[in-house]
Amino acid sequence: MRAHLARVDAVLVQALIAAALSFAHIHDIAMAAGQDGWKAWAYPISVDLLLVAAWRRLRSGTAKAAAWCWFVIALTASLGANVATAGLLDMTDVPAWLRILVAGWPAVAFLGGTLLAHTAPKTATEENGTELIEDQERESAATPAPAVQPAIESTSPTLPVPVPVALVDHARKVAAEHHTRTGTPIDTPTLRARLGVPAPMAEAIATQL
């Protein structure tokens, strides 16, 4: 238990030291860029709040891409101030591009903090529902489509085609004339052509000859 507390205490001490140094460096950069008075103290608070918001979103396990993006932006601002104040930047002659970055930082931090704090993450129910839909879509894509069953032919008897008696008598005369002329019985296609009737009716007449 004591070892665990010692590790925790060491981490807290390191965090306090890093926060204090970073806080002071960002304050000095803001002062050098023309943001004096209370404004210089607001800049490190803004950077640290954006870091905390991004870290909390990372710990929540949702929207990690956006959280990592804003975490890197805030960390770059903090590390950049630390490096710049380590003798690499003339604090009495700050370049114009750095003044522009410092002046535009509040709007950037406000945008990042708003997106991180007020964008509602997906609930467990929504995530489970999305995963269920994706699983169903994957199963549907993996399952082969059912084979199309061939249409079952109707086994019901065909209704007889009504044929007028006069037409049957005329067909007998045509068949007799054909047999006399050719010596062979008349076939159904020839009978149909001679009578000029549909195929079903010609077949019905042929069965009655």
C-alpha cells in the first residue's frame, strides 16, 4: 500500500512541476506577444483546459480521432512554449507569425473545447444497435441468395375448346377432299391452315374427325 502511495505521490509531484513550468512558459510567450496583464495568465489556463478536455474524451473511449487531434494541438502549444522560452526565441523581438498564433489561440481553444465537451458521445445502446446492424449486414452478405425454384407446371386438365357443329361438318368435308386428293389423312397444321382457326380449336376439331 505504501509503495502504491509513493508511486502516486511521485506522479502527482511530477505533474505539478510540469504544469507549473508549462504554465509559466506559456504566460511568458503571451506576454512577449503583446498579451499583457490578466490576458497573459488566461492563455496557459486555456491550453491546460483543452488538454484536460481532450484527455477526458480519450478516457471515455468515444470519438478518439477528434480527441487525439485536439490533444496534439494543445500539447504542441504547451511544448512549443517550453522550447521557445529555452533561449531559442528572442523574447524582446517576437516574430509576427507568433503574434498571429497567440492572438488566434483563444478562438481555436474555444472551438476545440466546445466540440469535445458538448458533442454527445454514442450511448452503449446506440453502439450495440450499430454493431447489431453491421453484424446483420455482414451475415446477409455472407449468406448466398436462395435458389429460385422453378415454377410448378399446372397439372389441371385443359378445358375443352367449344367447336360449333357446323364447323366440324365443314372440317370433315375438307378432310375428305384432302384424303381423296393426296391419299393421306389430313394433319392438324394443314387442317388449321385450311380452316383458318387457332391451334387449340384445330386440335379440338381433329379429335372429332
